[in-house]
Amino acid sequence: MSGDDKAFREYECEIARLSSRVASLDAEVTAFKVPRNVNDGSEPAIASGSAPAGNVNDDVTGVNLISRDRTTELATQAQHALEASESRYRRLFEAAKDGILILDADTGKIVDVNPYLLELTGYSHDDFLGQHLWELGLFKDIAASKTAFATLQAKSYVRYEHLPLEARDGHRIDVEFVSNVYRVDGQCVIQCNIRDITDRKRAEQALREKERLLSESQRAGHIGSWLWDMKGPMVWSDELYRLYGVSPDTFVPTAESLVSLIYTDDRSAMRTWISDCAGTEKPCDLEYRISLPDGTIHYFKGGAQAVHGSENQFVHMVGTVQDITVQKLAQQERENLEEQLRVSQKMEAVGRLAGGVAHDFNNLLSVILIYNELAMNQATEGAPLKDELLEVKKAANRAVALTRQLLAFSRKQVLQPVSLNLNMVATGVEKMLRRILGEDIDFTLFLAPDIGLTLADPGQIEQVIMNLAINARDAMPRGGKLTIETANVEIDDAYVATHVATNPGSYVQLTVSDTGDGMDAQTRVRIFEPFFTTKEMGKGTGLGLSTAYGIIKQSGGNIWVYSEPGCGTTFKIYLPREHSATTQVTASSPKVLRSAATTETILVVEDDVALRRAVSRILSATGYKVLTAADGAAALLTCAQHTGNIHLVLTDVVMPQMGGRVLAEELSKVRPSFKILYMSGYTDNAIGVQGVLAAGAHFLGKPFTTSDLTRKVREVLDATS
């Protein structure tokens, strides 16, 4: 044999190996290459076999070798494999659910197209063959298509995530386009895969729509969401970034960075909450505050729950955050209104009690003062008894002042309201206030020139201003500033919604402000209570502000206080504006003419027996003829039975069954010429039908002394009108 020596030596070695094993071999076949002299220089595949050779005695005497040329057989097998591969490729090509184009890499012309792309575009096989991709009209941007082909030739790969393809009937199809250059049988070809992503685009659009709806619903509900794997950063929704006032571009959400946003007083609770939530599968809730970049404080409610992983360990947490600022402020406002209502109800109850006690006490004081004066008139000048009676009178007078304050608080005074200009009241007490306040307090008036009128008792409003000013002075022991202002204001429904017992409308406002120590919340809710005071023992009765409160309430107005510790105090008083009044009306004292003799007849109507007797005794001793009645019905009966004139009716304002005002109206029907003098310590219906006297009505306030009684009776009898 001739040929490659190395190959031949390998052949000889194989023969030797077979010979050495011949004794143990029944048969063996080995394939190997044998060098042959062939014209094309190839090395054909040779299949060789060996078997032992023996004699009649079954002795092995040699080995039989058989060789066969398998070149043609293997070539046939390769051809079959290629055909099978091409068949498989063709089946894949034909059955693929992506559009496939085969292009000539040099010219860019289409050489093959699969059925799916024909179905997708509506073009035929012949429409594609021999055409450039940009000539079919599938992609309208011809320049971009040519540029893409040039890029493909240079880089052997192009990809477009979203590419609009137009079918033959004109409808648009969103496709993903991927193209590669391959070398096949020494020739470059281009395969273009075109995938219809219409369904994926719809799904993506639906997902985006759901995300948009979720984002909008979170924004509308002020609710954000988050996810935390407990080992790394948190994932926040867009709304959560907005709620917390931070940017996703600059803020990395972690457990610690979250705590840094929390209002200082709530940080410890937040850390505890995070730790507790991370160790339990139960839902956890927490209310906390965050100071936003604009300085405002917002209230939030957080909810979280830990989630198990594959090893039954908590691996992450999910949660929501809701801005509850509006609800929280509304709750606080509701609680404030409820507190206002409780205070108002308490003040009303205390007022009724104080008014009832003061009314009865007034009657007792009137009796005490009358008999005390009678006793003093009989006592010898300089006698120890007279001095003792004088002390009784002083004590009774102090009790009178106390009961008047209680009646003012309980809104049970008889008022004599007139159309009043607050500016005139303020300027009227200015000099007195400057003396009371002292030089270390800067006192200023800011009075609205167009201030409206209000219906009120000028003396009572003066008392309110004095009480507030004195209270302010005591709150500024080191000096300060006191300001009194007036203004016209309109109270709307929004203000009414946050202030109990207030009605919308036009008001005149009186404001008294100081720069004193201020008050805390616990003090503010009690300042109008009678006998409540923060002053030292002996420096205040606790009735100054309660008196102001009662006067303003009885005048149909409202008084509110605004104060913080260290920030001073402002009292705002609102009195209903009288639009119909154009000029100020002042109460004028009737002209008094003294008579030489006291011969008139007076009807005394009083339900308190002791007081009725005391009044009757004083008037009788003065020379008047006195008729008495315990109530309105008895008074009408007495008038009907009395044949002479009745010059004056002295009646209590409030009596059982028939009050003094109604009695006067009934008596005027049968005795139109009599005069009326009302006496009372309070009116049961403060500015009600029974209790308020018309402007100019004659009134004697309880308690009164003997001289008070006789002087007022004479004044009314001698009045010309």
C-alpha cells in the first residue's frame, strides 16, 4: 500500500493489536481510515472486521481480515441528514407564528417569505419575491428602511422594539422587528423575524391604564403604598412620594430614611411599629405626623403586614399610607365644638344656679338693708350699736355687689338697652382706664370711624371693658401693651360652623388685646366660670370675666378668647349690628319735680312676703297710702276693688303666673293714668318677652336701701312723662 506513511503505520499497529488478542476473540469489527491513492486526495472511510482462523482441531492458526470502503454509504447518510434538516427547517419556517423573511444580503431583495407573514400582511408570496422591503409598502418610512438595511449590512444585526407595519388593507399592526445576517453554504443571507405584538401592546396598555387608575385612585384617596424586602430599599408608589413631599430622584426610601421624615415626637413610636410589624403576620396600624418641606404638619395612618417566604420566615412587608389630615383636623374641630358645647351647657347650668341663689339673696339683702337703715335711724349718734349697724350695712353692700356680679353672669339682670355706639363707650372710659392701667402699660385705641350701632346697655358695656382691662393689667405685671379696637364684621356660615351658639349676620366687634402671660388650654376653658381665678388669694374674686360673659350673652352677643402661654390674650366681643338705627340714642334722666306732700296711693306687687312688708312699711312711713298684692292676679283684684286713684304701681318684674310687664299691660286697660315702676334683681328670660324693659322704663334694681326706694318712687311720681 502506498500513501500517508503515518496512516499506514497506524493500520499496521491495529493489525498487530488484533493479532495479539486473536486467542480470546470470537470476532471484532473496527472502522478506520486507510490511505489510498485516489485522484482527489481524499481519505475514504474503511470498515474493517477481524475473526480468528483455525484448523480442524479448533486450534487458532491466524486471523481473517475483511475491509470495506464506506465512503459512498456515508455520503448517502449525510445527504439524508441534510434533507431531513432542511425538511425540519422548512416545517418550522412554514409553521412559525412569527413572520419570517429571507433576503439576499447583497441586494436586499426578498428570496423567501413564510405563510404567517402572508396571512398577517394580506400580500401573496409572489408579491414579496424579488422585492426590496421598502418597496412593498409595509413600512412607510422608506428612508428609515434603507438606513436600517445599511446598518444591518454593517453590523449584521438590527432590532426594533415597536415598529408600525401597514397591511395590504391599510390597517396598522404593531410589530417587533429583528434581523440578522447569516452565512449559509458560503453565501450571506438575511433573516428578518417579524412578530405581531398587538396583543402584547394591548396588554401593556391595559396594564398602564390599571396603573394610571391605581395612581389616580391613590391620589384621590391620599393613599400611597410600599413594599419592603426587609434587607434593602423600599419600593414606594408615586403617590407616597407626593404625600411625604419628597422626590424619587433624590430620596432613597429605607426604614431609617423614613424615620428621618417623621415628626420628632413620633419617631420612637415609628421605630417600635416597624419592629413589631416585622415580627408578626397580624396587620399593624399606626397614626403619626410628618413635617412637610413647606413647614406644615400632616397626619398619616400607616398600615402594614409581614409576608412569609418559602422557608416560613418573614421576608418582606407590604403597607399603605393614608393622609388623614383633613379627617384629623375635622375630628379636632368636632372635639373642640363638643368641648365648647360642654362648656356652654356647664355655664348655663351654673348660671341658672347662680341666678336663682342671687335672686333669693337679693330679696334677703333688701330686707336686711331696709331694716338696718331703720335701726340706724333710731340708734343714738355715737352709740356703739350704731357703729355695729354701720358694719352690717357695709357687709350687706359688699354682698349686693357680689349678687349683682352673679346676676350679670347668669344673664338675669334687667337691662335698659339703647342704640349704642361702641366708639363712644370706649372713649368715655379711656381716661379712667389710663389711670387704672398705670404708666408701664401702653394703652392704644383703634376705633373704626364707620362703626355701626348695637342695642345694649351702655353701663353694662362699660363694665365689660373695665373688667377686661383690669384682667389684662394683672396679666402684665412687668408692663406691656393693651389695645382696644372696634370694627364692623360679617359672620358667615364657616365661622358659625366652628363656634357654638353663634348666628351668621352683621356685628360690631369690640376687641381687647394684651401682651401678657397668656393662658394654656386648661385655663381657657374655665376663665368664664364664676369664682374661677388664677390670681393670688385676696387679689381677685373670679367674677370679672364671668360678669363680662353674662353681660355680652344677655345682650345677644358672643365673647371668644384667643390665648397661648407667653403670647398674650385677645378677647373678641361680637354684638348684633342695628342696621335700622342711624343715630345714637342715649338714655336721658327724666325731669324730676318734687311735691310738697306725699299723698299718693301706691300699689306694691311683690311675691316675697318679707320684702313686701318692708317696702310697705317704708312707703307708709313716708306718707303714702299703700296697697299690697302677692302676685299679678291679686293686683288686678285689688285694683278692681279699690275705688280711689292708684298713682303708682311698684311691681316685681318676675312673679308666678303673671309678670310685672303683663300686669302693667292689663292694668292699663282699666286704669290708663297710673305710672309704673319695675323692681327686680334679674329677668328670667334675659332679653325675653317678660324681662326686658323698653327704653325709658322706670326701674329699681334689687337690692335697694330705704333712701333708694323713696328717692326712686318720688322721682317716678314727679316725672312729667
